[in-house]
Amino acid sequence: MNSTVHPPSVRGPLCDYIRHLANMMGLRDWEFELKWRADKSTDDDPDEIEYASCKPTYGRKYAVLAFSHDAVNGDPYTLRNTVVHELVHCHLGGAQNIFENEVFDNVNHPQPWNTLWDGFKRQLEYAVDGMATAWAVSMPEIDWKIDSRTTTKHGPSDDPERDASPDGTTHITTGEVEPYLDRC
């Protein structure tokens, strides 16, 4: 088993949790791909570890979420804040795409582009983190006891091939997560 793949007992509850928070955050019609990754240094600061990331797909309501073991194995409060932070990126992905695709095409020199891009990314992260911090306090923390085999279409299943994907990828579809509904 790949060392960056969590067992179904972790994938299922985390998928349910992400789906529920996404629904609460106005991302009900979005689908997600959950991937596992090793902790790694960020490009900007080798001493800063990136535990999670979100990559919204241009022109679609679809994003790839990646979480490290440390992000998932931390305390529920931090996990909640991390998931909300990554989901906020879905709302702002369009602004980032415009900047990457439209502004970049009109800047002819690398130095102005690098300065603009670094400043934009930093301010975007401040905005995402501020919104996530304010939003997360109204969200439930994860309940690792929710068994997605009986509540949703994603997470662990009776199909071992799907649960044991080589890279640990799990698709999170749209829908409700009933056990979380009474916690709001």
C-alpha cells in the first residue's frame, strides 16, 4: 500500500465531512477528487510545510483536494479549519484563473509578472484564510464514527478495487450527508 494512502476508515468519514462542509459553504453542486500526499515544503518557504491544497478546475465545478497524513491526523479543530480553508479556494478559483490566464498573457517581462503573481498569491491566501477562519467557527468538527458505506455514495464501498486505488484517490459526488444534518 502506498504510504500516502489512508485506509477506508479515514477516507470515508473525511469524504462525508468534506461533502457536508461543501454543501454548507454553497458548493453543493461541486464535485471533488480527494488525493493523499506527503507533507512537503512550499515553493515560497522551504521551512513552511504545506499540509493541504485545492486546485479548482478551470470552467468546471470540480476541484482536486489533497491532504497529507499530518493534516488528517491532527486535532479536529485544525482539520475543520484546514478543510474550510481549502474549500474557500473553490469560490476564489475563478479570480486566480483570470490572473494566471489573462494577466499573464499581457505581461511581457518575467520580472513584473513574478512581482504581480507573488503579491496576488499572498493577498489571495490572506483573504482565503480570513474567510475560512470566520466561517469555520460555524461548522461542525469531523465525526470519525460516521460510516459512509451506509450514508453516501462515496468513501469505502463493497468494491475493494475502488477502495484500494493505487494513488488513494477518492471521488466525492454531490449529495447530502444525513448524519451531519442534525448538527447544524
